[in-house]
Amino acid sequence: MTSNSPVPSSNVPQSRDLPSDSPEIVLDLIEAFRRSKVMFAAVQLGVFDALQADSATAESLAARLECQPASMRTLLESCVTLGLLKQHNGSFSNTPSASKYLTSTSPQRMTGYITYSNNVMWHMWANLEDAIRTGHHRWKQTFGTDGPIFSSFFRTPEAMNEFLMGMHGFGMITSPVLVKAMDLSRFRCMCDLGGATGHWVIAACEQYPHLQGIVFDLPNALELAKSMTAQSSARDRLSVVGGDFFNDPLPPADLYALGRIVHDWSEDKIRKLLKRIFEALPEGGGLMIGEKIIHEDRSGPRWAMMQSLNMLVCTEGKERSASEYEQLLRKAGFSSIEVTTTSVPLDGILAIKGK
């Protein structure tokens, strides 16, 4: 196993000459959930959408959004403090980041994932203690349903599409970085399993002009994938295929990709999936996994550690270290395994079938 970039031992911020018993970390964490909820509430109330066309005073915005003026002012001022809004001469306006990620018309929006975080994960994390006690997700306790985990809250195409567009926003941040960090020049056809909007295979095909790309996902996700791939400069080399990667035949390819998939499922299901992929690959073919990798000493990075708890609360899965991925992949039959770490919320693992 090799690594293309160094992994820091910890991402805990270093104190600025503070005593070792400083309360700063504790105080910051006491307040941390409040900062998240400010952003969630502002998105859900429509603040950033309302300010996208033009700036507005707290009073005019409160009237438009049917909120109490003084309360709206406090929310807007808090968003200024958090760097989400700007204030000038009594009027508020979006920052570039808010316009790009927090408005419902932006192609790079994360609003779907933010709404999911507010309406679903916020409530499920309130039961974290019971997830720790039982080692099991909290869907039944929180919402009275035991699954299927992902379909329970996507009863309409609109809800599914908005969530997928939220994940697309994440993908627009991570996928272009990852395909540039990993050498995929040896491959001719990449099939992204559970590819959603296709952001990873789109980024790969735009980076490698010879590469053909396939987005493989459940039938109810296909229309959005078709729409997104049609907007790519590589659209003539991209196709969309429907199916269930646990049960249906996999489209022929010499590179399969699993982006934010492995961490969702139990060990048994992952072993089954890896075996299916290995058997479908030609000799010399590869499997690319995109997840945030935990340091071997379990000291971080923070994103991966928090995501592992999120998997405990919401899914059957967990985040893993590079050696844990290597163990899974070697048991499935893969040989050469290469790990690429990045500064964005996604790292990459490339495993090759054969010597």
C-alpha cells in the first residue's frame, strides 16, 4: 500500500500559547451546534434565496418571509458574524459563498443536503447516546421507520433530486480534486456505481479526454443524472444506466468507482459488492473508492471521525483507515492498492485486479 501525500497525525487546532487546561475547546464545542443551526434555519426560511436578487433590510425581509422583524434582524446579524452575509448601511446581502452554495438556483448548491441535515440528521443525532449503546442506527427511534434507510425520506422525485443536488455540491468540491490527484490514464472506461448526478465520472472524463464514462444508479435517479451529464463538455463520452449494484449485472468497464458508498453498508454487504466488482473486472482493471480516510492512529481527521459517527447514527456502516480498506480489498482478491489523501472531504483508494 502506498500513499501519495503525507497524512498529518492530527487536525485538532493547536492552541495559541494557551495553557493545557484552557476551556477554549470546550467553549467552542458548546457553541458549535448553534452555528450549524443558524445556517440550517436561514436556508430553510429562504433567507439566501430572498437576498440573491438584491440586498434588503431586516424589516423588508421579515415581511417577505413572514417572520418577526427583531428576530429576523438577530438571525441576519448572526449570519454576518458567521461570514454568510454582508451588511452595509442597514441592508443585508449574500456573500459569494452563500450565493454559490446556499441558494436553491445555484448549480453548486448544497441546500438539499443542508435541508436533510436539518430535518433528518439533526433529529437523529439527538439520539447519539443510544446509537453508542446499541451500535445501531436510530431511524426507528427517531422517525418510527426501520428502513430502507435512504428511501424513507425520498418519497417524491423532487425530494430525491434536491438531496442528490446537495450531494452534487459536495461532489463539485471534491471530485475534480481527486481525479487530478489520482492517475487514471491507464483506464479506458469508468463506471461510477451509485453515481447519483455523475459528478465523479464527469470530472474524470473532463480530465482524461480518452476516457468513456458510465453513471450506474437506481432508476429513480436517472433523469437527474442524464440532465447533469448532458451539461458536461464530455457528454458525448458519458452514458447513464439503471440498476442495483448489489443485484443487477454491472456494465462492462475496466475501472469501477464507489464514491461515498462503502461507508454506508455493513461488512457483509461490502464484501458481497467488492466480490461482484472483482469478478466483473478484466485483468488489470481497477476499483476506485472515494471516502475520507481515518488516520492509522485514529487521531483524525476530524471530518472522517465525525462522519464515522454520522454513519453509526444514520446507516449500517462506518469510516475506515487505509489499512482497513486494504484488508477488505485484498480479501476480495485485489493486489496493488494505492491511497491518495487530499485536503478536501474525500480521499481516494485505487485497487488493481492482477499483478
